[in-house]
Amino acid sequence: MPVTNEPENLSDQSLVEHLRELRSCLVIAFSAVAVAAVAAYVFIEPISHWLFRPLTSVLPAGGSLIFTSYQEGFFFISSWPWSAA
């Protein structure tokens, strides 16, 4: 589909053309989400340190973060440097 500056008349497209355009948009969107998920997984440790820095800065010496439910421990896949006291 050539890129033009003129507005497109959507009624001129057939159903198959609409579906092709939808498929290409979905492929781009899912690819972007996949790339972002991989990037977040690769940089999970710096991200977790950045997110928890305000909490750990106000903890008393020797203090650690406490998870109050089972799923909270799985939010970040990282070695917690402040939990090994």
C-alpha cells in the first residue's frame, strides 16, 4: 500500500484488504510488545533496583523488604541484595 498524504476512502477497500491491514497492524503491535518484554527481562535487575530504591533508602540498617502474599515474590526475577542479611 503506497503512502500518500491524501485521506483514504475506507469504503473503497474490500473486506480482504481491511483484514490484511488489520493483520499487519497486529503483527507490528505484537512484535513491539515481544521486543519490550525481552528488553524488560534482560534489564530486570537494574529496573528492580531503580523501582525499589526509594523503599530501600528508608529501611533501617539490616532491614529487608517483606512480601505479604505468595505472588509478590514473583514480580521480579532477581537476586535481592538487601534480603541476604
